Amino acid sequence: MDRVRVPNGAARLRSAAAVRGPLGIGLADVTLTAAVITAIELSVVVGGGYGAQPLNAEAYLLGALLATPILLRRRWPFQVLLACSALMFLYYMVDRRNISPAPLLCVPLFDAAVAGYLAWAIAIPVFFMATGLVVVGASTAESFVTLANNFLPSIVILILAVMLGEVVRSRRALATETAHRLHLAEEEREAEAARRVAEERLRIARELHDTVAHSMATITVQAASALHMIDAVDRKNDLRQALTAIRATSKDTLTEMRGTLGQLRHADAGLGTGAGRGTDAGPATGARPGMDSSRDVGIGRLPALREALAAAGVTVDLQVEGDPAALPPPVDHAAYRIVQESLTNVLKHAGPGSTATVRLRYQPGAVDITVADDGAGNPAVPPGGTAGDGVARGGGHGITGMGERAAAVGGTVRAAPRPGGGFEVTATLPLDSALCVDRGELPTV
């Protein structure tokens, strides 16, 4: 049998206060209005004085009518203040008894101050108090000290009502602003986490593309050569060389892919425990974005890359100009991947037997990279096409990836067919002088 929860007394009072009529009148408003009417009636009873009307049913009725606008305080706080002020003024004019305006105006003044009408909440009681001092002082000829003593309690009550309303308004505004800032901060944390996730996925996609595309292109060419040699007994050495290159390239590819996928696994584990709380969404391994933490992938591997291309039938001429300097790891990694992708395109599109020239030119604060080949290239690539426009040989993403890698370190890439035939990729990567140290030499290639 289902249990039925019976609300306690406080819950019943809150639910009853929450039930409002068509004009927004709730039980709390009715109770407060009744309390104000009671205070006014007490003032009517004791409010005699010079020129006061007799205490009769009319005086009680008019005193009760003064507080009726308070029922609408939640919907129209400013209008209620004006209405109560006007009724108070008419009461003094029509059937006056010397009552204080404080019991009637304290609640409307509080509501008006909370609603932001502070100037009106100050001006109206000042008007009533100043007028009362002048009228009573002129009619009774009492001293200023006596008048001040008589009016001081009402003045204090009105001041406290206005001050309390302003404090409540300020606290509510502060709470609203704090909640808004917390909401914005949460949105910014979520957006930052999503941005880091997207950047990490894009980085891993580039790593896989560069590793797999280059290696598979090399393996494809070597396998084709092996098929042509398989029946030629006198070319066993060439066949062994081709199969050895395939095996070495495959092992290197698997090693790099394991490292990249290992980063993805650690990054996903970190996201599962921290991204939901606004923490960094980067890899949990501590590797810097854009770097392969499993191996030192940089321009120091260019000799091995040249040998792999040579085994596939592409001659690579590596030239170094300027004073070689150690590159910051992100720049070193981006430089190698740009050269690797450029030579992969040479292998895929220019074909075996072509020649590629790789030129590294060190300048103060930057390194220039040029990769040019003498093959036919892809005529579908228009002259002047850049990496940013997504144009790539064979409709792939290689040039786009090179542009993204260069942009990640503040550099630029330009790829276009050469006027005399072939294709050329040029890149400029800036160096951070604070991270660079003079290496003095480049590995012999």
C-alpha cells in the first residue's frame, strides 16, 4: 500500500501562501493588510488633538480603507505607495484625526524601495513629515523640541522601512548577479572543455592521417615493386630491400599509432573524470598538445624519412641554409609533419623516379621550409591555392592538415603547382626565442 506524505505545518503555510488570486493577492498579503489596519485603528483611537473629528464609525471605516491598496502590493508596489499616500492626504483633509502616517506607509515604502523606487520612497515620507511639522507647529504653537519628540518615532519607523527595503533590494540584486556570473562561468567552463576535446580530437586525427598516409603510401609503392621483382631471380637483393623497407615502415607505423591511440585512451579517461566539473579536457599523460608523447618526432628524423622515400624510388635532396638552431618541440614536430606530408604527396602523385628537394632555411626568429618536386603533380590544384582553402592533391586532407599544424604554432603554409611542372609547398614557422637554444649542429644527412 502506497504511503501518503502529509505535509507539516510549515509546508502547509508555505503552500497556502503560494496560492494567489487573480490579482496576485495571497494569504500573506491579507494577513499583512489586517495587521496594518489594526495599527491604523489604534492610531485612530488615540489620535485626538486640536481640530480632530469625533471618534465614530466613520473614523474607523476611513482608517480601514486607508490600508486596502496594500492587498495589491506584490503586483503594483509603486502604485500602492502612491495610492496609500493619496488616501492618507485625503484623510487629513476630510475627516482628520491626528494619526501618524508611519503605520500605513511603512509597508508600501518597503515594497517601493525593494522594487527600485528609492527616490519616491524617500520623497513621500519627507513630504508628510515636513507638512505635519508645519501644520501642527502652526496650530498648536508647540516648541521645536516638543514637535521633534512627538514626530521622532514616526520618522524612525519610516527611515527603517526605507533602509530595510533598500538592503533587501541590494541583496537580491547581488544574489541575481552572482547567480548570473556563476551561470556564465559554468558555460565558459563547458565551452572550454568542449573546445579542448575538439582540439584534441583534431590533433589525433592529424597524427593518424600523417602517420598512416605516409606509411601506407610507402608500403604501397614498395609492395608494387616487390610484385614486379618476385619472378626475377637476378633481382633478389632488390626484392629483399623492398620487403625490408615494408617491414620497417610497418613497425614504425604501428609504434606511432600505438602512441597516438594511447594518448586518446588517457585523454578519454581524464575527460570521464574531470570534464564534467569544468577541469581541463587535455590529455591525462601531460603531453603538450600537438606533440606525439610516444616518440621524439622532429626534423632529426628527416634522414630516416629520406631513406624510406629513396627505397620507394623517390630521390630526396635535403638542403640546410643558415645557422641550425634547436627548435621548440611544437615547432620541431610541426616542421617534420609538414615535410612528411609533402613528401607523401610527392610519392603518391609524382610517383617513383621523381626527385624532391627539401630546403630548411634558418632565420632569426623563424624557420622556412620548402618542399618541391619535378613530377607532373595534380592539375586539379589551381595555382596559388593555399592550405586554408582545403585544396589538396587527390581530394584528401593533407594540405589542410599542414595548414592547421602551421597555424597551431603561428605559422603559414602555401601549396601550389610550379610553373615549370611539379608541385611546391612552402611554410614559415616562427620560433620562440625564449625556448630556443643554440644547438650548433644539425644531424648529418
